[in-house]
Amino acid sequence: MIGISIISVIILLGVLIFAHELGHFLAAKWSGVGVMKFSLGFGRKIYSRKIGETEYLLSLIPLGGYVKLLGESEAELLPEDERHRSFSNKSVWVRMGIVLAGPVFNFILAVLIFAGVYMAGVPTLTGTIGTIQEGSAAMEAGMHPADTVVAIDGKKIRKWEHLAEMINASGGKTLQITVDRAGVKHELSVTPRSMKGKNLFGEEIDTWKIGISPDPKFVTERLNPAEALWVSLQKTWMLSKLTLVSIVKIFEGVLSPKTLGGPIFIAQLAGTQVKEGLVPFFLLMALLSINLGVLNLLPIPVLDGGHLLFYVIEAVMRRPVSVKVREFAQQVGFAFLILLMLFVFGLDIDRLLADNPIYEGFVRFFTGK
């Protein structure tokens, strides 16, 4: 299991890092900026090969990567005939595009993975009713188990997800629900009732339900390329917003920081998903690619978002932020990331040891619990 987890997380992180750095690489090449190095991983190089002016490296620590651009540092001395290919000498808009391309490619990777999965086929619950709650709105309206909901207010229903969304979005308004009962269509008026529920963050919310649950049988839904691409774009956008909201909820205290996970936790997830099959593994890859894209866009110095913030200020002020300010901000940002990494590593180790009886004995001894 440990071997599977290690191999799967190396593949997982390798693909995510490659996609991210490929974005920077291609944008730089397209903009006429020289690319000196393209590395997967940090630290000691395991393998390198130079093609043209670019050295391609595979490095020891697979927790990141980098693209070294010509003239990336303003202090770098370049021959006169090379300055037009220098990153620092490009317009602020070109520099912003190169930096932005990394996270954008992570989102593109997620869209492509989702599209591939949807075209291959995903298990889907149909609109067939499994059970009906006693005294519910559905029972009072005359709905029966094994009825298949085919339309709500004239809009066709193909799967349970859409059915639940439309009922919840009704706000209590009476719905005209068309069901197929043994081949015969029946039109029923159903008024959803307000119920207390919890959202993904554990917050109590008002929901609208009619008291039905789905038939547990799944069917395989396959989409054509155009449909798959559109659904994948929607899914990527929704998960991007969810990632951003989750970060806000952590700062608000709604979500515990203990929900965060580091490389060890990702390795455990990757190993588990690989054992479940390639589709769950690829879906995890898509989710983490979205997370990586969103996190890199946060305005934290050292991250892409921090660089973009400086470039936005430069575009507005029509002059670059001073080197001294940037260096100080990057030092603060680097320190923050180190502390965050130590924190998530600690959480990962705590999860590993949580079920260990020896560890639990130590905790009881020192805490008296």
C-alpha cells in the first residue's frame, strides 16, 4: 500500500507540476522570452538534457518545479542583442500573461480530465424514485415508489442531481412534476417544504424538499465531446469557487484548519483512489489541479498571485514596485509558506499516528485524557 501511495503521488504531483510549468514555458516562448531551464522537482538534478537553449531537468524533490527565464532578475547582465528576449524588459502585460499561464494551465488540465471522464461515462442516478417519506409532500401529491420523474415545470429531467437542484431552487413554489408510472405519464402538483439541512461546510441552511430518495441503481451516462466540454467548464468553475470559499471559511473559523492536507495526506488519497480505479484517480488529479490553480492565484508574495499583484500595481502606477519592497514582501511570503508547510506536515503526521495505540498512550500520559 505504501509503495502504491508513493508511486501514485509522484505521478499525480508530476502531472500537476508539469501542466503548471508548461503554461509558463509556452507563454514565455510565445512571447519571445528565452527559457533557460525547465525543471520538474527541486534540489539535486537526477537527469538533464539540453535542447536548444533550454535545459530540461528532473530533480530529486518532487514537490514543485520551476521555469528559469532569461533576464528574470533585473540585476542579470545581458548582451545588448539578448535584451529584447529578457523577461524583465517585456511589457508589464506580457509578464502578467506569462505568470498567469501557469494557473490557467492547471484549470485547463482539470477541464480536459473532466471532459475525458464524461465522454468515457460516469455512474449516474436516474430520476426514478426509490422511497417516499410518510406524510411528505410527495406522498400527499400521489407520487409512488418506482415512479420516474421525467419533467418539472415542463423541463426534462435526466438525472437525480438536476431533480434535486430544481426542487431546492423552487423556494416553496408549487411544481408541476411529470412522472412515468409503468409507461403512463401522470401530471402531479407538488409543493416543496422547508427543512433544515447542512451545506458542505457544516453550516445550517434552509432547504426545500418533497420527501423522496432515489432508486440506488446507477446508469452510465456518456456525453458527446461538446456536452462533455461544457459540463467540464461548469464543473471546473464550480470547484474553483468552492475552493476559494473554503479558504475564506477557514479564516472565518467556520472550517477548521485541520481540514488542510499536505503531501502525506495527498499520497494517502492518491493510493486509495488508484486502488478504486483510474477514474477516481483522475478525478482526484482534476480536483487538486483546480486547488493548485486557485492557491497560486492568491496574492501572496512568492506565489504567482503575488507577482501578479506587483504587476497590477505597476500597471496602475506606471512604474514598478521598488526592488526593496518586493524583496521584503517575498521574504515574508516565503516565511509564511514555510510555516504553512510545517503546519500541514504536522497535521499529516498526526493523522498517521492518530490510530496508533502507542501514540494514543503517549497522548493520554502527557495530557491526562
